Amino acid sequence: MLELWIPISDIAAEGRDFTYDDQTLWREGWKEFTMPVKPGKDLVAEYSLLPQSDDGVLIRGTLKGSVNIVCDRCAELYEFFIDVAYDLFEQLPDEDYDEVPRIRQENGQLQLDLGSVLWEEFALALPFKPLCSEACKGICPGCGKDLNTSECECEQEEGDERLAVFRNLKIK
């Protein structure tokens, strides 16, 4: 995973705003994790880092853009728009910086791995079950035809003949 270390020791108490629009982080992550994602509109992260005395750093930001992903029902590529806001707090360790994977001390300066923060927010923004639309009909299990574009000509199974008596049953 691409690391993006940002020095946080010299950020003023009122914080500092950043914009990250380099697409390398996303493309390398998709390749590394073999994600079936293709680029859409550029992903842009705008965030601010606010030091919290000696406790840690508050990260507030947004992630906007889009990716092209495959629908779980019809297996067609569609554009999924991402527009999320996030607030995170990274606690500074008491002594051992190896305990906190996102914060390290390098040459006496504290640094935050913003790459892992941005990747986590991207991964959380993706749908658990991607669907091109709620009304997606999927594909026919018999012939593989996309049911959103045309009707299937497969023979529809009527079910077990022994239960035919219940087909017209109406419950009041």
C-alpha cells in the first residue's frame, strides 16, 4: 500500500488544510488488493489536520469522486459516486510508536500516514453489495441473458406438481 506520511509536529494549533488529488494511491490499492474497480471521476480528498495538545490529531475531511464497479446482479459495469465526510482522531502513544501503525516518529518529528486513512475511508464508502439500481433484474441463470435489456426465452419451471393445488390459494 502506498504510504503518504505527513509531518504533524509543526502544524499550528488552528490546524492546516490539505487537498489530495493524486490518483496513484487509489490505482495502486486497487491493484494490490485485486479489486474489480476502474477509475471514474478523479477521487479528491480535502481534509484538515488539527493537533489536539499532546493527545493526538483530529482529521476532518471529505472524499469525492466516482469509480466504475461491477453490479452483483447483472454483472455490468456502472459508475458509483462517492461523497463522504469523515472525522477521525489518531491518539498519540505514550512512548512506543510501534504500537500505532499510522503514527511514527522520524528524526524527532511526528508523522501521520494519511495514505492509510484515505484508503480506509475509500473502502468504507464502497457498497457491500454493489447494484446498478435497486430495480436491477440480474441475469437469467439458464441462458445468461441480461434481464434488464430483454426477456429471456428459457422455459420457466412451474414447480413441484404435487403442490399445484396451492398455486391459487388466497389467504384472507
